[in-house]
Amino acid sequence: MSLSVGIVGLPNAGKSTLFNALTRAHVAVGAFPFTTIDPNTGVVAVPDERIHQLAEVFHPPKVIPATVTFTDIAGLVRGAHQGEGLGNQFLGHIRSADAIAFVLRAFSASEVGHVEGPVDPLRDLEILELELTLADLATVDRRLERVGKTARAGAASREVQAEVAGLTKVKEALDQGMPARRVTLGVDESVGVREAQLLTAKPVILVANLDEGDLAQPLGSGPAQRISERAAQEGADFVAVSAKLEAELSELEPEEADEFLAGLGLSEAGLGRLSRAGYHALRLHTFFTAGEKEVRAWTVPLGANARDAAGAIHSDFAKGFIRAEVCGWQELVEAGSYAAVRERGQRRLEGRDYQVQDGDVMHFLFNV
């Protein structure tokens, strides 16, 4: 399972600069709107110290981390829901992402113009949210018109009635400026709403793009604090980065980048924080397979069971699932081998309904 995060913002918010830093893809960056026309996509390894410690136990030829797919989506402008800028195309690109990272400009570079005038990240966020909300309202109205005719005919199925009820709840919320993700729906009501692929139903990460000098400072009362408070109100994840700094770090060797960060009083680059925020937003976590041939991280949803985890590796594993041998990654690292883990009584046999825990090391037994 690969997590897909769409990087969204107004023109010149630093989206492409951040994307370049994360993926080292070096897409075009310019101080004018619509530098990015087609979505640029890059698959990025998720930093995870656990996989490296497991690799120290087995010294395999292959170490495969979990990945996040980032898509740099061209800047939205006011009226995007009506096709302004390249609105319809861009909104379609957002619709295909699993989560949205709103990049909000909080840096002060005077040489980079702002389409809305003065720098004001909360105003920019409101513009972005409004455009997605208006686009969703148009989608909901179209679906309600289609299924409403069937419901009014008097022969509507239970599923159609539930879809109408769910869409009506979402429409009422959108009319009041509430995103679809905050609407409580019944199980049957949620089916039709999911099929609508609403933009405001997606998990959200608010990314404050700061001046480099502000990054190591306490949040205080500046723009980062205001964005953080807004994220808390929305139940969204928050990450503070400096896209300019991330771009500089991406050009350095890992050891040099670590020294540079340490000199700024930072312990980690933005990639780790942003990718983990994406995991949290989508309620995902990681289990590992480890041996002399390969150590690999796998991504599954929170609540996934052992059979689900087996299926993440190969569908045949899930079909013929017998049981899973499980231990914690730290238990394996401390013991130094599977044999030592067994001697300590720390390697367990689990059935198909075992709920996978973040950091589990799993080995599956199955019938072919």
C-alpha cells in the first residue's frame, strides 16, 4: 500500500520547491503562477530508523522501506471550482489523492509575488477550503438530482434512500462551511458519499512554509502558531517546514545534511515529519518482514488483521493463510536472532484475526 499525498496551495506558496526537496525530481520552479501544469509525482522512501536496526541484525542485500507518493498539483486560485486558472483540471488531480497537504505561505521573500497581495496563510487556507467546498457542493447537487429522481419515484431501494440521506447531510454541512470529513454518517449513508469522491472528505495536513530562521523558533504567536491552532480546530495534522531549507538539504550528502540541521537546532528534515503526518492522517502504520535475503517495511491500515497483512504482501498469502509468527522489532533487535527471540518466549503464533501492531515483525505460513 502506497500513501498518496497531493501537495496543494495557491501559486507561489512553495509547493514545487517542497516537492523538489522531497523527491529530488527538480521540476520547474518559477516566481509566477502555473509553473506546474501537469501533476508531478514522486515516490519517496519514509525515513524509519527501525528498518536500519533490523538490517543490522541480518545484513541482507536488500532493504526496502515504506514509501509515500507525493503529487505536486498546480496552484489553485479564486474561482477554481468554476474553471478559473486551470481549476477543473487541478481539482481532478486533487480528487485522485488519498490525502491533501495544504502548503500555506508564511515566508516573506519579497522577490516572490503573492497572487492575493500581502502574506496571510489563514486567508490563503480559507480560499483553498472555499474552492474545494464549492466544488463538492456542485458534485453533491448533481448526485442528489440523479438519485433524488429515483427516490421520489416511490420505488427507491434501501441503498438509494440511504444515499439520499447521506448526501443531504453532507450538503447541509457544506452549505455551512463544514467539510465532508467532519460529517457523521451511518454505515449505509456513507457508501454513496464515498463514491462521490468528495474533496473535503479527504484527510488534511496543514503545512506552514516558513522562513528558514523561524523554523527552529518556538511557535509563539507567529503564523505557524495560528496555522497550528487552526489545524487543531479542524482535527488536521500540522507540519512546519521551510521549503527553501529543504531544497538546500536535498543537495547535500546525508552526513552534511545532518550537520547542517544540527547547526540550526533541528533534529530532522521536513520529509520525516511530513511523511509521518501523512501516515497519521490516513490512519496507517508499518509492519516488517526480515531475513537474510531482505528486510522490508509494509504499510497497512490501523486495525488490519494478520490476514490483511499477509494480503499486503501477496493475495495468495491471504487466501491460504494458516498463521503468523510475530515478534516486536525491538525484541528482535535486542535478541539478535529469531532463535534467541524464541528462547526468550517473545515470538508468538497468531491467527488470522490478530490485530497488527505498529513495528511487528511477521512471518506468514500459508497453503499454496
